[in-house]
Amino acid sequence: MIDPALASHAHPEQHWHSDPILKVEKLTMRFGGLTAVNAVSFNCGRGDITALIGPNGAGKTTVFNCITGFYKPTEGRIGLRHGSVAAWDEFDALTATTQQKLSHGQDTLYLLERMPDFMVSRQAKVARTFQNIRLFAGMTVLENLLVAQHVHLMRASGFSVFGILGLPTYSHAEKAAIEKAKYWLEKTGLMARADDPAGSLPYGDQRRLEIARAMCTDPVLLCLDEPAAGLNPRESLDLNKLLRTIRSDHDTSLLLIEHDMSVVMEISDHVVVLNYGTKISDGTPEQVRNDPAVIAAYLGTDEETES
């Protein structure tokens, strides 16, 4: 299952305990009589790379869909903080209201399950990529990154008036958006393809472009659904480097679903394991790698030896 020789790059300090940016508590999602996710709880630490793993059908994508607002969970709560760790002091108080968020000074706490997907992205600053790449194939690579910044550009344009009049407010915002796009083109090695249609890029380049587009929204939490799927070994190494850069240079927390255990064990600080919608393990890569429940979930057990 997992190569023991792979070294994890876990932080010496477990931020998911001491400094969580996301708290998922007793998350349950039912579809009719099917329980896809059953009372799952875990934290994502600020500045950590957290991997959500498990066999096919374990409920990983359902958890992602709840966090990012695509599904409204049947039960449970999902909190996300901006600002200091003290924001969590208001978690129960916010839950007791009907509000989506609660601000105190520089700190803001969000209840994501109360927010539609576009508000999770726009206000709570949670960005997401998908297992099936969703680029604007007919637009250029650069245009894909500018589209990600359309909300800011529309505000700066006074919803087109300032842009039509050519006022400085809009021209400054447009210049900043182009500079941000160029920055991420450099980071992802796509500058030479800036004017090419996104749909003409090789698969690995499209994966990196989707991540760059998500980062153009300045997320505090970046959710990646199988970012290494379909990549060759060299592209996987490039992906590892990019994700570490995002974490270290931008203080962005990452939550990823991934089946490639070499990627998971190489870059994750924290691993959460699901099986049949239930959490079976939660800890460092080393702890999870040696957990008998995880080994059984991936490799199966000999039923004849079980009592």
C-alpha cells in the first residue's frame, strides 16, 4: 500500500490541534436511505497540508462538497476562521444564531454549511479544484486567470461604468489583476503558454493552470480534488514543489483528496482517513501509515481469521 521509505514532511508542531483554520464536527450527509458520510470530525491546521484519503466510495468528495457549499449537510457544522485562533471562542455563540458569520475585531468566523457555494468562495475565501478539470478551454491561459478575478475587477469598474470611462480605479485594478496572473504563470511554468487556448495545454499543464486559477482568488483554504490524477512521475514532483510553495510562501492552508500515496506521504503534514463514510484514522503520515485500521481498509483482511 504505502512505501515505508517515503519520508513525510510533517511540521514538528501539530497545527490541526493548536491552530486550526477549519473545524469539521460530526459531519453527516445522507442521500435518501444512504449515509455517505457518518459523523466525521477533523481539523485542518493553519498553514498545513491536510490529505483526506480512503478507498473509492469512502465519502471523500462528499465531504469536499459539504465544505465548499455544493451540498448542505444533513447534520454537523463546518467552521472556518479568518484572523487569530481566538476566533474559535465564538464558535458555539455563532452556532446558536441563524447567522453565517460572526466578526470580532480582526477575527471572523464562518459557518460554511449555512453558505451557498459562491459565498463560500467569495467571502470565506475557500477555493477548489475538481477531479475533472474545469477550465474555460476556449479562453487563453491568461484569460482563465483574469476570469478568476472578475469579482474584484467588476467592483473596481463600478460594474462597468468606471471601466467604460477609463477611470484610474479600474485601470489600477486591471493592472494588478494582470500582475497577479503573471505571477502565477511564472510559479506554474506556464508563462510561455499565456496566449494559448487553455484547452490546447497538455494534461499536466492544465492541472497546474487550474491550481493557479484557484490561487488568483487569494484563498485562505485551497481544496484540491485529486490534483495528481493522471500525472506522470516528473509532473507529480513538480506538483509537490508547487503545493509546498503555496503553503510556505502564501500561508495558504491546503486540503486535498488524493489516491497517489507517494504524493500524500511526501507532502502532507496531516492525514485523515475515511472508509465507508466513517473516519478510521487521523494523525501524522507516520501514524496513519502504521495504523492497522488503515492497512485493513486498503489491503483487506482475511475474514477466515476473524472471530
